[in-house]
Amino acid sequence: MEITVLNSGYNYALCVALFLLACCVAWYLFRRFVSSREGDLSIAREGELYFQTMAEALPEIIWTATPDGQDDYFNQKCFDYTGLTLEQLRGTAWAVIVHPDDQEDCLTKWQNALRVGEPYEVEYRLRGKDGTYRWFLGRGNPVRNSAGEIVKWFGTCTDIENQKQNQQILEEQILERTTQLAEANTHLQEEMIEKDYARNELDRQNERMMEELKKRSERATMLAKMGELLQSCVNRDEVFAAALGFAPRIFPAVRGAVALLNAGRNQAEVIGSWSGCELPAMEFEPTACWALRTGHPHLVVAGDSTAPCAHAAGVKNTYLCIPILAQGETLGILHVQSTDEAPQLEASELSFKTTFAGQVGLSIANIRLREALRAQSVRDVLTGLYNRRYLEEVLDREMRRAGRAAQTLGVLMLDLDHFKRFNDTYGHEAGDAVLRETATFLLKNVRAEDFVCRFGGEEFVIILPTADVEGSRARAERLRSKMGELAILYQGRSLGKVTFSVGVAEFPAHGMSPQELMAAADAALYEAKRGGRDRVVVASVKESEAPASTVVDKSSAGWN
């Protein structure tokens, strides 16, 4: 900015000086013309001397030329700079000291000015007497007479080397600053692009994270729903159906299967799978799975032969086995496999899979507990047979069913003969052994649809759905006959022959209610005992209707 201000002031002063000199030249030419008309040459010479004095006083090169462009005057400044004389510069010889690169432009503008009679201005380099070139600003103006004819060309050559250098410095500074600004702008643009990319990438990551969180939330919700449903399942089949139904929705990117240990814990069986999961064998030993061995999840990456599970031999994709645990006991495994579309099993998914396996295990444990409690409530502890409570329930249910289907129902009431003698002779533990062996014998010799119950003490009741009175009697005879062949050992010695007496009753012939039917069977049993034991007696209609209030009281005590 400082350089620009100085150059502007300098150019302004120079313009003023040149204007004054031009006025002098015009005045000189006018005076010379007038003097020549009047014959007063002294005045003309005086004017010429005044012009030369003014021209020499200026720090510029001053020149004049004839109307046809032939130089006829240079001030001393020109000679001092170029080292040439007037004779060497006269005419157009001056062009030889113009830099070769500038000659064409300089001559073209000068010739054009001569042709059109207009001022011109041109920048060019002039060679000094030391052989170096400096920049000059050349200006030429035509001087016209009163008729408008060009009578002289007047021009100046102003040294602008310093201005050029300053201009060059300024241009370099501007270029440098422009370059810096361009670099800064480029850097800023790059930063903006990087920030935009980073922001876009962050937005994409946030979108992916939100989508992942949404999916995880949906899966967690489904997992919770599955847990609620599993808690309401009443048997293992319902648990497996619910788990295998929810599995492909909770784990859509994998396929899998569920395997459970059997009661003996020596074999695992695949009870179901989803999404086309295939295993080489549907049954395998617990030692064939590392998860069952260690009790911890076991991951096998595709191609890794370090510790593969034998039950998954031939599986090429990555797979994971998670033990199904409940109350510290291993119940089975959850087996999941990756797919070709999603070859990796994400570590973040392990918690979902572990929770899934845990819920299945907990549900199975709950069902086992409920079954155990149910068994305790309906089973006799000593013999494992259904107890009297269950007898009441099942007899009422089966009688209703038989009534709806217009079918018969048989009831056998058995009582071990002389059971007190076993207890007195061999002790109560031997008596318990007789009861257990009798229970086992009865279970082995009835149909799958029959119900064997311990009625109390040494008495047993067998319910025979769809059996009529004759069929019931025949079965009772077969049981009585086979029981006489049974040898019961206790502590290595035989307890002798064990027999029982049987009372037979039929629905609806001998009773329309459980109380009536049981009273009829009990009355028949009483007759068998009174008749000598080890025999079968069928209740008669007369007996079931008899005023045997004592019999009814005996059999129905606590029934209602």
C-alpha cells in the first residue's frame, strides 16, 4: 500500500511537470512561428533556449520529432543514460537500444500514432551505457498549429524501473498472498470436506447404531415375551414349541438347534431346530460337545481345528454351543451356526443367546419342579403308585367320561391276605418290601390306560376304563393267579407266598357315583375275605343296593 501511494504521488508530480513543459514547447513553437513570420529570429532563438533549459531541468528523457517521425532533439539526460550522441539517435536509430522483446510493440505503437496523429503510450526497456536495461514509460504527443496540422511531436521517456521493481515486488507479494490464500482456502475446503465426511460418517454410524439399538430392543422385547410365555408352559413340549418358534425371530441371521440330555444323562437328543440347521446326528454322547463338558459357551471358528465338537463334525461354518443350565444343572445345549450371508457370530450377540438358553433351562426346571410337586401330591411315597387323592380325582373323571360315551368301567379293590403276619414275623421293613413288590407286579400286569392306586394300608384299587363286569372279573383272576406265583425276597430270604383278595364292581351296574361304586367293590372284597381269602368276588346289584351302611361308611370315609 505504501509503494502504491508513493508511485501515485510521483506520477502526479511528473504529469504536472510534463504539462508545464508541453506548454513551454507549445509557446516556443508559437513564438518561433510568429517570429519567422515577422522576421525576428532573435525571439525564436530565445524561445528555443528557454525550451532547452526547461527540458534539461526535468529528470526525464525529453525528445522531439518532426511531423514525419524523425527525431531531431534529445535532452542531455538521454545522452547520459545511453552513452550515444544526437547523430547516433537521430531519425529512428534510437530503436536499437530498445530491448529486442519490446521493439515490435514499441515501433508498432509509434507508427500507429504517426498514422492517426494521436498520442501514444508504451512501456519498454532501454539499454544503458553500462549494457543493462531499465524499464521506461514512453509518451508521445502531437503539437498542432492553429490550422490543426501537426508541426512537431513531443515526447518523454520516464524511468519506471523502480516502479516496475516495486510493482514486481507487489505482484510477488500479491501472488504469494494469493497463493497463501489459495492454499488456506484449499486447506479450509479440505478441512470442510473432511469435516463433512466425518459428520456424514458419524451420521451413518449413528444411524447404524440407532438401527442396531432398535433391533436389539425389538429382540430384547421378543426375548422378554418368550420368557413370559415359557413361564406359562405346563409341559416340555410347549416349552420347545415356544422356544423354537421365537428363535428365528430373535436370531434371524443364524440357524440353530436345541438338544437336551435324557433322564440318564448319558445321551443328548436334538429336540428341534430352526432355519434349516443340520447336524450330523440327532443323538450324541455328552462328551461329544465341549459346552457340555466344560459348562461354558464354546465357539468354533470356521476352519479352526483346535477343539471342534464331535457332534458338529462336517459343519463348515462358524458355530457356537451354549449350555442350557438351570439351578446349577446342565440340561442340554443351544447350538447356533453362522450362515454364508453372515459368516461371523458377533460377540455382542452372546448375551442374547445365553439369556435365551437360560430362559429355556429355567422353564424346563420349573416344569420339572411342578411335575415333581404334582407327583408328590398324587403319588404314594412308598410304592410310587397313585395315591387315594388322585384315585378320587381320576375315578370321578373316568366315570363321567364313561357316562358320556355310554361305556362301562371296572373297579378292582385288592387287599393283601394276612399282611399283619408279615409285619409281625419279618418286621415293618419287610412289609414295606411286600407292598413295593406288589405295586411293581400290578403295574407290569395292567394296560397302559388302566390306573393302579394305593387305597391305604395293604389295599389297592385298579380302575379299568371300558371294562365290563365279566372282563374285570377275568383280569382280577389272572392277577390273583400270577400273584401266587410271585416270589418276594427280603435280605436274601423268601417271604413266602403272598396272596390277595379282590372285590369287583362295574359302572353303571353297581353304582352311579364314585361313592356307590367304591362301596360296592369294598363289599365284594369283604365277601372275598369272609369266604376264605385268595379269591375274587363280584359285587351284586343286591349288595350295592343293600343297607350296608357300615360298608359305605368304611369305603367313603374322607371321600367327599
